[in-house]
Amino acid sequence: MELSVKKVTHVDNLRLSDDGRSVVIIDQTQLPNRTIYLTLSSVEEMFEAIQQLKVRGAPAIGICAGYCLSCLAKQIPAPDTAGFLSELAKQRDTLNSSRPTAVNLSWALNRVYQAAAENQPLPREALLDRVQQEAVKIHEEDIAMCRAISEYGLSLIHEGDGILTHCNAGPLATSRYGTALGPLFLGKEQGMQFRVFADETRPLLQGARLTSYELYHAGIDVTLICDNMASLVMKNGWVQACFVGCDRVAANGDTANKIGTSGVAILAHYYGIPFYVLGPTSTIDRSCKTGENIQIELRDPDEIKTKFYQEPMAPAGVKCYNPAFDVTDHSLITAIVTEKGICHAPYQESIATLFS
């Protein structure tokens, strides 16, 4: 795994290398203090980058995974098509096991694999070109998707509004504008002003390290708060809407997002504040009936006890429960904003309409 350090004003979070044989990502675990780019060439490096959150955010994971499988396809020496597809399927399944909750991971991997399967009669180089083209297409679609979500989301807020967000759903987690933060970046381009309250998002601090980093450098008025301060901020009347991203949306509108999101939704419901979920239709899993069917990833307990601390902040032997996500019940969601439009309750019907 190669790395390089850059000083940049605009963060280009991931791209395919010029020769198409590796993926270049910004290591999000190093932000905000260091901007370090990693070059991922092996399946082990790619797996670790996704599993260890060096690349994170459902859309960004999908883009990265698509590029990764495209690169791995070029490394497969199998001379016959059957052997090639068998090995590519193994690489796909390995990458897919890195994060179980974000549906974009399997969605993108299956798209790239299917591009190989559907074009297997072609000569090897032409086949590899089609595979790479599919990965690039996923990235291009995400850029267009982010713009569309940003435009729909911007229609829900007004000049001077206070927006509370949780975790990170900006350009680092997607491409260009982002999803939940996209309307703010687009509005800023159009001369609008907002006040943003960013939850720190314990224990991995994506809100502190990433969201405040992106908004601050974009010149957007952002105030970082601890997660347990959201209630007071809402009570003070400083929040007119909550914007969050999503990692998986069930057919009934139940939504999995970074741990703590459901708490924000409950608070917003109590204070009568609109709670919006913003994400691409690729995060909607229509085969998943409700949030009860969403597998929640459990992470290393030491992320709570030791990560970002010079010394442990809890007794060494104490038990920890560290789920990466929680599920927000559809009844707490004011609307789900996608690149195809805005869904309102009943979500079973409005989501189905998106795909009709």
C-alpha cells in the first residue's frame, strides 16, 4: 500500500489510478490533521481500507468497491472465461464481507461482476474495458445523483435556517456535493446562508473530524456539538430541520444510519422539527421489508475505550457494546430525499413509485 501526503483545499476523496490497476483514496481516518492518499492494489489492502473506515460513507464505499473489483479483474491470470469469473466472484465476495450494513457495497460489486459475466464472449482486453467502464459509470452516476439530491433537499430549507446533522454525508462520503450535506453546499454556491450544528458522532467522531472539516473549509457557518447536546440546541429554537444520510433503507422506510441517528429523530419528533433522510435509491433495499431485517455491524469495543485517547478512558476489563448503526423507525421520518424525488409516508407506496 503506497501513501502520499498532500496539502489541498478541495478533497478529492477517491479515484481510479491512471493505469486502471489500483484505487487512490484519501485516508479518512487521518483527517482533519493530515491529508494522506493511499494507493490500494491488492484485495487485502482494499478489504482493510473499507473495513477500517479509511473509505466510508455508503455511496463512497460503493464507488470504491466498484473500482477495486475492476482493478482486481486485471490481476486475474485465469486463461479461460469460467476460471476468470470464478476468481472474480471470490474477490467480489471477499470485498463484500468487509462491511455488512451498507447496501451500496454489494450493489456496486454485483454491478461490476455482472458486467464481466454479460460480456464474457469478448476478448480479454475488451472484457476488462467493459468492466472498468461499469465502475466509472457508477462514479459518474453518483456525481449526478448528488447534484439531484442536493437540489431536492434545498427545496426543503430556507435562508438562515439552522440545520442539525449527524455523522458525515458530504463529499467525503460520496462524490462532489454529498447527500445530507449536499443542499448546504449547493445553497452556499447560490449565495444562501445556513447555520449548521454538527454532532460529533461518537465513538469514531465522523461529525467532528469530517463534517466540521468539510463545512468549515467551504465557508459554511458550522458549530460542533457533542451528541448529547442536540436536545438543548433544539429546545433553544436553533434548529429548523435535521438532515442525515443513510446506509440502508428498508421497503417500509425504516432507515439504518450511523449510531445515534435514531436518537436525533426521536428528539426532533418531540420538538416538532422536520427530520429528513437523504440518500440515493441504491441505498433502498426493497428485499428488506423492515428495519428488523437489517444486520447491524458490531465493531471493536476498544473504539469506545481507547480510540483517539492518549490513555484508556475506561477500565481495561469493562464490557462495551459498540454497534456501528441504529435504525430509525419510518414513523419518525418527515421525508426521504432521493435523486428521483422526495418520498413521503406511506413509504411502502412512495418508495415503490420511485422504481415503477
